[in-house]
Amino acid sequence: MLELIIDVFVSGYSLIALEHPLKINKAGSAIFMGIIIWTIYTLGWPDTNVSSQLSHHLSSIAEILFFLVGAMTIVEIIDAHDGFNLITNRITTRSKLRLMWILAILTFFLSAILDNLTTTIVMVSLVRKIVERREQRLFFAGMIVISANAGGAWSPIGDVTTTMLWIGGQITTLNIIKTLIIPSVICALVPLIYVTIFQGKSLEGELAPIKKKQLDPENKLIFFMGVGGLMFVPVFKQATHLPPYVGMMFVLGLIWIVSDLIHRKKDDQVKEKYNAANALMRIDMPSLLFFLGILLAVAGLESLHVLEELAMWMDDTIGNKDVIVMGIGLLSAIVDNVPLVAASMGMYDISAYPPDDKIWEFIAYCAGTGGSVLIIGSAAGVAAMGLEKIDFIWYLRKMGFIALLGYIAGALVYLLQFQITHG
């Protein structure tokens, strides 16, 4: 039975990894895999209280999903109010090379607040409006993906994998910011410097004038409430010790009320555009169901102690945990980083590796940034791929090596930093 469960996981994982060539949505594959694993578990081990174990895991999974629902809805409400124009309106440069640096820096810090996927969509959409040459736009999109993933790694709300570690108790807010901010900056900065030195000539020429859209005071209010609210969530957790999703729902409820009050006297058609209920309909539900399915599957393997045995095998075979974690990061460029991090959380027990242990910090960095090496390796990359129709081979040839340089540089800086601070 155990071999059958492993076969189901490997088969399901393969379907997820081959989502694009097979044209089968990974959400369907993940949900089917997760349910089959738990079904085999309960039939194969009838004397085990499987339902109790499933309920235990589902509680942790639900915290992640509710957190993501709240964050996605807040971002959609900001977008409905054109709030992100408040940022793009400030861009005045006509130099393409300077614009690339500005967008990369903006992306790095915005992704730490909004998340890397949303920030990538906002920034790539902006580039499509102001950069006419497609080859140059693709370079911009590639640099945005690298910067978004680097920016998301050092924030507990910047990347779903870091969020999983934060909600699971493996990392704490201030520590992950303190320890990963410098490696993440290096991860984003090295590719920027490389492109400037070796490929700067390809970005010569001036931009077309940027059309600016003026915002009403109410739109600005929603933007600042949304961004400020997202930044407030870790503070809420620290002050109340309640789970992070509670703080996220608190912020969502507040913005929902304020949005309804602002638009209460307008026509129904106008109100519908800004309504939080409408924003809920626009969130990425397939991604949420993918997280549900994959986390259920990994939870099944954890309950059967498969992940614990895998960790012991890797320790015996490879030995060096730094090499193992860096390998996990590079593997996340091929397969989704969510199941990899979920598996890592199951492989290494928090009682043996307490919160803010080196292994959790390094996993957060490697899993968050390693996906930039391939266009399909991160949600940010897949989003840019869809918006700009980026070819897999083009990204591999033009951006893969650049992203790998940043990934390795940041990892080495983290290891050096850890050595210095821990003697």
C-alpha cells in the first residue's frame, strides 16, 4: 500500500510538472492526487484513526488558504480602484536602462508587501504600455520576475512558501527580514549589474511618453489602507499571538466596510466594480485549490512518515544540509516550490529544528528565489509568461544564467553572513 501511495504521488507530481505541455491544469491534478492518497491511506490502514489525522492537517492548511484568500481579495480591491497608478504615475524617466533599474527596485520592495505574483502582473502590465520593442519588453519582464522572487523571499507575506513557513511557526517576522534582506538584495542586484554591463546596449533608446491617470482621493485612501493593512498583518500577529489569517481577515473586513461606505451613494453598476464581493470573484481560485490539493498530498506522506525517512536518506547520502537546501531551490525551478517547501516542513521536525533555525531561513531563500532560473519555476514567472507570451527556450537562453548567478550569489552571501554572526 505504501508503494502505491508513493506511485500516486510521483504520478501526480509528474502531471503537475508537465502542466503546460499536457494542458492539464495543475489544480485538478493536485486535488485528485491528494484525495487518492488519503483514500488509499484509510483503506489500507483501517485500524488507524485517519480522519483525526486529516482533521489535524486540514486545520493548518485552512490557515494558509484563508490567509491567501484575504491577501488576494485586498489586492483585487486596490486594483479595482486603480490604486497601483499611484506608483506608476511617479515614473518620469525616459531612459530604458534607468527604467529597468527603477522597476526592479520597485518590484523588489512591492513584492515584499503585495506578494511576488501580484507585483509581477502590475509591473509587466506597465512595461507593455511604455516599451514598444518586444525583445526589450521580454528583458524587462525577465528582470521583473527575478526581482519579484528575490523581494518575496525575505518577507513573511511576500511569497507563498515564506508565508507557509511563517504560518507553520518555522520562521518569525523580524528574524526572516533581518537574515534574508541582504542575500535577497544581492540576488536581485547581481543580475541587474550583469545586464547593465554586458547587455546595456540592447536597452538603448528613449521611451514613449508615459500616460498618467489621476486618482480621486477615495482611490488613494483604498490604496494606502490596503498596502498599510498588509504591512500591519505581521504586527497584528506579534501583538495578539493570533494566527496570521486572523489579522488578514481583520484588514479585509475593514477595507470592505470603508469601500462600501465610500461608494454607497453611487449607482449599482458603479458600486459593483468596486465591491469586495466582486473582488472575491476575481481572485485566483485555481491556485488556491492547487495549494489545497498539494498540501493534502504532502500531509498524507507526512502522516505515513515517508518524508521523515526521505530526510534521513538524504542526510546519509548527501550529508551536507546546505547542499540539500540549495538543491531544493534549483529543483523549484522545475517543479512548483509549494510542494517542495511543504515536503521540507514534513522532513525536518520543528522539535529538532526550532523556529528561525538556519535550515528554515535557507529554505525560505532558496525556494523563494531558485524558481527564477526557469520561467515555469515560479508563479511570477508563469504570470509574466502568460502576459508577454515568453518562450521557455528564450528565457532559458537569455535569463536563466543571469538568474542563476543571482541565486548562487545570494546563497553564498547568506552562508557567509551566517558564519560571521554565529562564529
